[in-house]
Amino acid sequence: MKRAHRKAHTRIWTVLGLLLPLVFIAILAMRQSPPADRPAVLIEAPAGSSGEASQ
């Protein structure tokens, strides 16, 4: 019985030892990075530039 458990544990830890780093590398590779060449876009105009706010 002990030999069967040792074989199972060896196989499980071998699979986990190979699979977990591969999953981690795949997640890092798929992560999106912000584009550095695009300019920033303002969502709304600054408060001092609108004509309604100064009146």
C-alpha cells in the first residue's frame, strides 16, 4: 500500500511541478501592457477651459 501512495505522490508532484510554472508563464505572457506610443486622451476638459464654468 505504501508503494502505491509513493507512486501517486511522485506523479502528482511531478505534474504540478511542471504544470504550475507553465500556467504562470502563460498568464504573464497573455497580460496586456499599456501601449507606450499612444498619447493620453482627456476624458473631460479641464475646469478652467469651459465657457459655462467661468460665467
